[in-house]
Amino acid sequence: MSDVRLLTAPFDPAEELRRFTAALPQAGGIVSFLGQVRDGDGVEALELRHYGPLTLPAMVDLAAQVRGRWALDGLLVIHRSGAMVPGEPIVLVAAAARHRRDAFAAADFAMDHLKSESWFWKREKVGGHWRWIEPRAQDFQDIARWGQTA
Amino acid sequence: MAVRLVFLGRLEELAGTDGGTVDAPLGWAALLAHLSEAFSPELAETVLGERVKVALNGALIADKGGIVLADGDEIAFLPPVSGG
């Protein structure tokens, strides 16, 4: 089971994780990652933009790639688009597997690819001004760890 | 009908808008000229760079220099992404 969603309104990560976990009693381990808007550096808001024809289809492809690489019982990928304030959840990834190592690796891989290969553009508002965020060198190093991907 | 232009991310700032239209048919060189005149030379220059990818009607184009746009097409300009 893969559940992949692109949301334009706030979501409740705890409730999503509860539902995901409840549906997968056979999974021995579930690893989740929650990304939220960081408070600090004067950031008043964060906005993620997406492009309809590409963003969700590519997220679905990424989920299929993750499923092909690790033996999982379930995979959850939720990513926000739109304006958010500090403390608000941006992304939730959860991987459920029989054994924990597959779950850790799958969630890690999915996050690295969401960060630097998914069709999102991010800008933040500091001191009343919006500024587009360019990808960081670290993001490319993170994704390079996985080698060439299909 | 015309061709719809979509500017994502930082390109929206360079264009001063998130989209526009241009009369078809036209090829890559004419499109760049339009971007420069109707929006800004910096937009055209940035779009020309290899960091900006192009999607035509929702599909990524490997060789953006070879595109020919027709009435009803949508072309999206995609700068480097930054998700999560």
C-alpha cells in the first residue's frame, strides 16, 4: 500500500501516522520523518509552490521507486504546497517494513529525493519580504549517496 | 487561442508575474525574444541556461532549443527545485 498526497491545506501528522500504523499490523517497524517550518532567523512564513502536471505524478513515481528498492508493507508520503507558518508541518514520510533497516533506508531515500528532485519551489518571508530559496549543496550530496537512480 | 507561459519559483520574480501568453506558432528563438521584450532580458537569459528545465503540456522536454509551440500549448519554465 502506498499513500501519496499533495496537500494545499494543513494536515495533522500524528493522526496520519496513527491511521497509517493501524492499517499495517503486520509491519514490525515503522520509520517516519516529519519536516516542519523552522522557527528562527526571522522567518515569518514559508511558501511552497508546485506545478500541477508534474509534482504529484513525480511523487507517485518516487513512491514506486522506493517500493521497488526495499521490501515494504506500506509507504506514506504527504507533502504540503502553499503558505505555512513556523511550526506547521511541511512533509511527512513513513515507511513500514517487516524489519527496521528497510524502513529507515526507505524513509531516508524518499526524503532525500523529495528535497532535491521533486517539483517544488520554496520561498520564505523575512522582514516582510519574500525570498526564493535555492537548493543547498548539501541536498545534492545527500542524494548522491544513493547512486544513480532509475 | 495562444500559448500559455508558466513561470515557477524565482522565474516568477524575474518575470514579475506567474504566467502569460504568446501568439503561436513560434520556436525557441522567437520565444526567448518574446520573454526578453515582454518580461525582462534577465528572464530570457536565465531560461536559456541549462539549470532551467522546460515542460511542454506537462511533459519534460530534453532539448528545449528544438521546441515548436502551437495554439493551446502550455510551456512551463522550471528552475532548480527546493522541496521539503
